[in-house]
Amino acid sequence: MIRLDSTTPDFADAFTALVNARREADEDVARDVAAIIARVRSEGDAALADLTRRFDGHDPDASGWRIDSAACRAAFDALDPDLREALELAATRIRAYHEAQRPADSDTTDAQGIRLGARWRAVDAAGVYVPGGRAAYPSSVLMNAIPARVAGVERLVMVTPTPKGETNGLVLAAAHLAGVDEIWRVGGAQAVAALAYGTDRIAPVDVVTGPGNAWVAEAKRQLYGVVGIDMVAGPSEIVVVADGANDPEWIAADLLSQAEHDPTSQSILFTDDPAFADAVAQALEAQIETLATGRTARTSWDANGAIIRVPALADAMPLVDRLAPEHLELACDDPEALFGQVRHAGSVFLGRHTPEAVGDYVAGPNHVLPTGRRARFASGLSVLDYMKRTSFLALDADGLAAIGPAAVALAGAEGLPAHARSVALRLKR
């Protein structure tokens, strides 16, 4: 774990190194993924079966390619009542939040009598990737599938690896609750390729969303253009800006909530109180020993964690913007004042009683968020990722007379005479 002080002479260089540190896939991953995609495109289901046997340890021809809706319903019915209630609460809140995101069509007529506007429509089919290796996340099913349903996607497909052929009941229950149409027992880069190009069994989709490991993320990057994607997601990250009035146990737990995801995850604390920084570090060391995920969290914290002292919390905000974190907690008396200074963050959690983890499950906003400083130009998953906008316009003779001459002039200036003629002929008439 790195300890930095923004007032020291070497801070600028040290912080720049922290910002630029690379925690994502290397060239070997890109090469391997390209080979997998090529195999799936040329060999289809045969490649999927071979790669599933190799990476997931089961033969889909024997264990089954698809999980039917009855199995999902049975998994949902078998849930502990408290867990079922929690899953239903999460689904209800996620659905309500995303329904408010549905865009409105526009249709107006301007002063020249020209009608113009835009119409939103959902894609026909969407594919959702749900991890099944290091961990299986029913919350990811809800966060990806529900916005697609809210958008109006007609065919919703889920792919998920089932190591050794074993399924995760909670994932299947979430798929039932979210209304997934098809579930295929394939994972990895090969599953993303199957969704993009299609095989004899799996029909192609228009958009692929959902988190995954480095191979899944790289497959989405390489296949963008064949299909739409939500984003290329890297290792999880959290930045916490906290004053000394916080309980250090709370903040330590918040930092560990991302460190436990993966050895390449990153957790960073900014504080203006050196004693509080020490208390958080001590609390984190004590808590990490009690976690079942402690080995992963330890690797993440030791390799990528940081505690940074600033003279005042406001001094942290330009530094936070440089990091453009996936998750940002503002744990202080006046989080709104700091929030007003934030330009780049995937999702922001305001106040001492708003831990990032509540946003992962039941709050409502989506937990699929840009990582690796991509919050500088990207947003979290939303209904819009499953929709596209078609513009339209309609002119009558008077409208064309009002703006057509300018179009003719510009087409001529660009050296495109057919463009100019297509307007000019109508103007003469």
C-alpha cells in the first residue's frame, strides 16, 4: 500500500505514477482472444464445445447447452424467503430507477415550417454476460437484464460459464426475476464471440453487455462494431474522500469492498486527518484477516492500495478527477459541496451512511460502471445502451426554398455536384 502526502515535493511524480499504473490485460490476452474469436467465427458450436470442455471442465453436449426457464423458476421458488425478498426489492428499485431513464421522442416544426425530430427504439436482441468463475453475481443479472427489458428489447439472451457443469441457483433465480429469454452454458471470450457472430445454436444479438474477466473485456473491445457494447470494463476501483469524523472501521470496510473483488482491484483513501489515516490502515489490517476473501483483498491492497493526505478535502477533488474512479464516496459533513466539484466519476455516494456496496445491490442506479479512468468520457450502463435514436425531417416546397439554397452552396463548395443538383432541381420546380 502506498502512503502519499500532497504537500511533499515528490508528490506530483508519485501521484502521476499512481494514475498511470496499468492494471489491465496485456498483449498476450489480446492475442489469445483474437484466436478464440477467429475459431468461433469459423467453427461455431464445435469451437464453443471444445473451449467449454477446456476452460470450464464440462462437455455441453453431455451436460446440456441451455438452461431452461423451468430450472430458473425452480431456483427462484427454492430461495430462502429473506433472500427472495431481498432479490425482489433489488429488482423493484432497479426497474424504477431505469424506467425514469427512458428517453422521449421529439417532433417539432420550426419557424421555416420544417418538421424535424427524433424517435427512440430498442435493439431487437441483447446479450448479457454473467460471470461464473471467481464469483457469480445475481446482482449483475438484474443490473444488465432489467434495463434491457425496460428499453423494450424483444429477445434477451444470457451467457454464463458453469464450471464443472454446476449452475448457481441465485443467478438462475435472478434470471427468472429479470425475464431472461435464453440462458446458454458458455462463458469467456468464446461466449462473447458467439453472441456477436452467432452459431447454429445461438442466434446473434445486437448489443452485448455485462462484466467479465480480462478475456471477456478484450473480446468485447475487439468485437465492437460487429455488435454494440456497454463498455470495456477493467478491474474494480473505489476512491473514498473522508474526514476524521468518520468511524475508521466503516471506511476500512468500504476500501475492502472493492479490494476483495480481484487482485488487480484498487482502493484509495484521501483524508485531511493523518491520525484518521493511521486508524483506517489499522482497521483494514484487522478486518482483512477475518475475510474469506482476505487473500485476494490482501494482494489488491498491497499492490494497488493508497492512502493520500491532503491539507483539506477540497484539495482532493482535482486529484480525484485525474483518477476518474469507478466509485467515489464522499464521507464528510457537506458532501454536496465536494460533489459540485466532481467532473469525472462513474457513480458518487454522498455522505457517511451511503456505502458503495449498497449501490451494488439495492439502491437502484446501475453498478456496471466505467473503470480505468474511462469515466472521463463514459457513463454507467443505462437504458440508452439498449436503444438507438433515429432522426427524421420533413420539408414542403416553402421549407426547401428557405434552406435549400444554403445546401446547394455548401455542396458546391465541397465539390459534390450531385448533392447540389438533388436540391437545386427541386428549387427550380
